[in-house]
Amino acid sequence: MAAIAAEADRAWERTLAEWGAAPGTPAERDLAALVADAPDRFEWRVVDAALDLLACPDCGAPLGSGERGCGPCDLADGNRYAAREVDRPAVAPRNEHAVRVAWTVARHPHRYGPRAVCGMELSLPEVYAGRMPTTAQAQAYRRLIDGLTDAQVESVASLDELLRLAARR
Ligand SMILES: [Zn+2]
């Protein structure tokens, strides 16, 4: 999570420099609003960084991160997926999308069910390392997570631990 957050910070710093906007100025906020309005023109880390700088007019949370049902947040959270997802070198196609979805869900767990959050948190290190589960593997992990107790869903911290918990049942 920290590594991706740092990447988003750097992506935003580069975008600020490209547009000649200084951090902490109204120009930065204007650029963030421009990016949020045209996510398809920017890389997803830039879009996420821009949303973080904008406050939701309804709930006051960083735009797109409020509770589900907040209109502007739901709209921004849906639109964020229009952003560009450029696969890193030497990873499977669509890996960047998997990284991005897992990061987004893990960052905003209150917007998703606990088992969905658990699955994304466990997969994030894998997909960030460039590995992609097969469909069968993903379905198997989902079944194992469905078999956990609520407390285990909260505490399980790795795919290895998930497999150990499942083996004990
Ligand atoms: Zn909101």
C-alpha cells in the first residue's frame, strides 16, 4: 500500500511539473479538478491523487471515498475507472487493472463487503509483484474466504495463512 501511495505521489508531482502548477496553490486544486473531470486523459495514479486533493461537496471526504450512497463520491469512484492503466514491463496483460482494483478496494474498505475487501487485500501483494491468479485460482481463493468466520476474515493476513486456515477445517 505504501509503495503504491508513493507512486501516486510521484505521479502527481510529475503532473504538477508538466502543467507548471505549484503544490499547495489554487493552481494545484484547479489541476486536480481538471483531472477528475477528464480521467480518461490521465494515468490512474494521477487520477487517484487528484481525487484525494478534492473534497466531496456532499460528505466532505476526499472525492470518491465517502460512504456508498453519497452521490458525488459514487460518481467519482465510478469515473476513476476511465483512467489509463498502462501495464508495467514484463507482467501479464491487465495486471495493472488488477493492481488498481485491489488498491482501490483496500483503500476504501467501508465501500465494500468485508469478504471482498479480504480477497483484494490478500491479492494485492501478488498482483503488485506482477503475478496474476488464473480464474480457477481466484475462484478457489474466493471459496476459501467464504468459508472463513467473520473474525478470520478480519485477521487473515496472507494467502498462505488463508490456505492454513482452510486446511484446519
Ligand atoms: Zn461524498
